[in-house]
Amino acid sequence: MADDSEPTPDSAYAPPAPTARQRWRRRLGGWLVNLVLIVAIVVGVQWWKGRTLVTGEAPPLVGRTVDGTSIDLADWRGRPVLVHFWATWCPVCRITDGTIDAIADDHAVVTVALQSGTEDEIRAYMHEAGQDFRVVSDPDGRLARTWGVAGVPTSFVIDGDGRIRSSIVGVGTGLGLRLRLWLAGR
């Protein structure tokens, strides 16, 4: 006579508990999935923010700095240049001011102050902030439109041939910008 009853919990098969190694692998797999998702989101956001930026040959950047020096981006052909758009009214730009100033000590840097008041007001801001990098005033946003800049801070790395090698909208680290400049000079 066959026993048609359901197995009791004691007689049911219970899989063995996962080992420490199996738990670690599952945890690591979860972390990797999360990391891939975070990287995909960051890359997607950067692409979205930078979709209006010009690529290829760098547009002309000719003018006069707020201290009266003539400037032409073409004068730096043969070496990489950082072109940085910012504004005195931008709180995020204040975070990058020290980084840009430090990079300007050993790299070619041109900055463009977007709709930041008169040249006197920009000079006063620079003096108060203790910054000493080249600044071209863009009172009407004409230069920003030419470069496709819709928000600040925005940085471009131009190679020695005058081509845009990389761009970033938002805060860029000093190490990241220096690495981009180094790669553009290779």
C-alpha cells in the first residue's frame, strides 16, 4: 500500500545553506550590477547635458581679456588648451575656480565669463576670489552660443591641431582635466 500523504517538513528536502564564498559572490555580483547602472546613468546624463556642445574643429575664440590682453585661441596651436566657460553668478563654478586657477599655472587656459557683468565687475570678482586666470567677458552669450554652451561650468580640451578632444558640463576634477590635457598633447 502506497503512502499518499504529503511529506512532513522534517522529511522534505532542504537545500544546504550557502557558504561564505557563495554569499560573497552574490554580494559582489549585486555591487557590480549597481556599479554598471550608476556608470550608465552618469554617462547618459553627461551625454544629455553635452548634446548641444560643438565637436570637431574648435570655433574661433578671439577677443580681449578683462585685463586688456588680446587673445586668439589659434595662437596656441601645437599644444593643448583648456577652454572653460563659467559665470560669477554660478555657485557650482565657484567650486571649480581654484582648480582652473591651479591648472592655469602650468597649462594654457582661456576662460569665458558668461553674462557676468561688466569687465570691472569680473575683475573685482577675480580679485576677491584670489583667482588669476585669463578671462574673456561674454556679456551677451555670443561666444557661449558659438560653442554650444547651454550651462556652466563647461570645459573643453582642445588639442594642438585645434580640435576638440573632450568636453564636460559640470564640475570637472583637477586630476580629470589634467589627464584630458595630457592625452590631448600626446
